[in-house]
Amino acid sequence: MTEERVRPLVTVDLGVVAANTGRLAARTEAALMAVVKADGFGHGAVPVARTALAHGATRLGVATADEALALRGAGLTAPVLSWLNAPQAELTPAVDTGIELAVPSFDHLQAVAAAAHNAGRAALIHLHADVGMARDGAAHADWPRLCGHAAALERTGRIRVIGVMGHLGCADTPDDRHNAGGRDRFDEAVRSARSHGLRPRLRHLAATAAVLNDPAAHHDMVRVGAGLYGIDSTGRAGLQWAMTLTAPVVCVRDVPAGTPVGYGHTWTTDRCTRLALLPLGYGDGLPRAASGRAEVLLNGRRRPVVGRISMDQIVVDAGQHPVQAGDVATVLGPGTSGEPTPADWARWAGTLPHELLTTIGSGHRVARRHRPCTVTHEQPTSPVPHLQESFA
């Protein structure tokens, strides 16, 4: 019996990841960093990373040092940047394995310098500037001091500043005035770093939305996460969804009109109908907020999810159409066969595809498999070198 008929299953098409990587690389002359944080947005960080590196990416990006170390542990040797760590985190293993670290504050700078001392080698850092989100990154008023201290530490050989980074908050809305302001603040941050004697060779501001919408933000490198998995804020880039979620029917019942369904009896049948039970719910990443709006593809037809989405199960109204236990429903996928897409589910739940994919793909109860990529892509002839240094 096939796995799809036994339990819910996420299938990640690595050929789609490869094609998305290639399309995004073609949109820019900058180097491409593949962002595989949150276990590759739920798609599997290691297989996605390998696929992206084989099809146009030259570097990898993650949030935490632990995520970066997991890539190293899997044998990936490409440059990896981690940009979200507490100053109190143990960063010595990251420095020791050549992982690049973002530095958004003086406390972070001191922590990275201490880790470099412990590791006996220079830490490779990207100074992180806040260009308008009031989130991560050094505030404008703190930036000159951060650059000055970084320059002093660089002279000791303890660190090397190889990058300056920022992040645009409104890049998915091309005409938003904050985009121009963010670009200006980023340019100012780079000038300030250089005025302190720093010579970062990687300037990076653009994530997926800016890669698609804002060529002026591309600089030396772009960070592409969402687009690898099919998330396209423009709807015009030709990106495809890489994830498909299926679930088997585990129970079927014929009920009369007037039958209430699920918790709270929020839906009642208005006719004789056939109900099919699928063994997944909000405990597996399906948003409860989509109750009363969601649909699945069952035996070639879109059918509504009725009643409330429960922790472990959803009920599908199959009408009078044939259905039996063991039939497989497509809960979401690329949409090529009529199934709902992640964008559909996000709309029904009032959320983002990012949240939906990450939650579903990283669940412990839904099995995940990867469909191999059969597309080949010529590797770059001059890969980005590792910048490793020791110091006395």
C-alpha cells in the first residue's frame, strides 16, 4: 500500500525548487543567497540547500547559528550566514566552522570577538543596519559607533567585516515610499562603514520581493527565501509551488439532512450527503481560521471542508460522489490539477503562505518526502571562496 493511503504526506518537488532558483537568478546580476531558515520554510533545509546551490545559488542564509551548524553537519561547505543570535549564545562552534555571523549591536560584536578568540580564528561578520523596520539591525544613531569598534577589532585580526546588510519592510509594494528611504539609509550605512576604514565586499539588502520588484536594491548579493518555494508577491515571476500535501480518507459516512458536524455544530447538512474524514488538522499546520472556507481536491473534484477544523481531523462534504476509505485527497499543491494552493489556504485563513508552509512542513506527524530533481545546471566556474583566517 502506498504511503499516501496510510497517512498525511508532504511531497517536496526539488525540480520545482531548482526551476525557481534559476528564474530568480535570472532576475539579477547579483550573487544569490538561498535562504533555508525554519527548515527551508518547512521544505527541508538540507535538500533545498543542495538543490539551490546546484542551480544558481552560491551562498546559504539561515536565522540561527544552530541552523547553520546543522547544514555544516550535513556536509554542506558553501558559505553560510546566520543573522539572528542572542549575544549570550555560544558562537564559538559557528566561528570555528567558518559560519558568517550578522552583527546588529555592540554587544553582538563583543560576543563574536570573544568567540573568535576561543576558536583561534577570525570571525567573518556582516554588519547589520536597521534601514527602517525598527526590528533587527543597528539603529541609525548606533551605527557609527558599531562601525568604529568593528574597524578596531578588524585591525587586531579578531574579525573580518565582509558584508553590510539590511532589510526592506515594504518591498512587496513597489511604490511604497519607505522603499526609497530604506535604500538611502542603506547606502548611508555603507558609506559610514567605509569612512571608518572597513571594506565590506558584500552589500545585501534585497530579499525575494525586492529581487522581483526593485533592481535598485540588488547591490552585490540578494537573499532569496520565499521565492525558492513558490511564494511570489508579484504573481508574474513564473514561480511554482514546491509543496504538495495529501491525506487519506479514513472514514466515510452517509448522513441525512439536518446532521450537525464538528465542534460547536457550526455547520449542519441541508441534504442527504456523504462525509469523508481526513486525519489531519491544526495540530498538523492547517489553520483553524480557515474553517468554513477551506476546500480540498477529492477524486478530481473540489469539495468543501465543513464544520470546524479540529486538532487532528477535518470533515469533507463529498456530496453524492463516490468516495471510500483509502482514497487520497490533495489538501494543497501547485494547483495544476485543480487542487487548492498555499495561497488559497492563506487567503481562507487570513495569513501568509510563508506561515502556512513553514507550519505544515515542519510538523512532526506529517511525513515528508522529496521528489528528486532531474534538471542539471552548470556549476559556477568561480565559486565564492571561503574567507577563513587564523590569528596569533
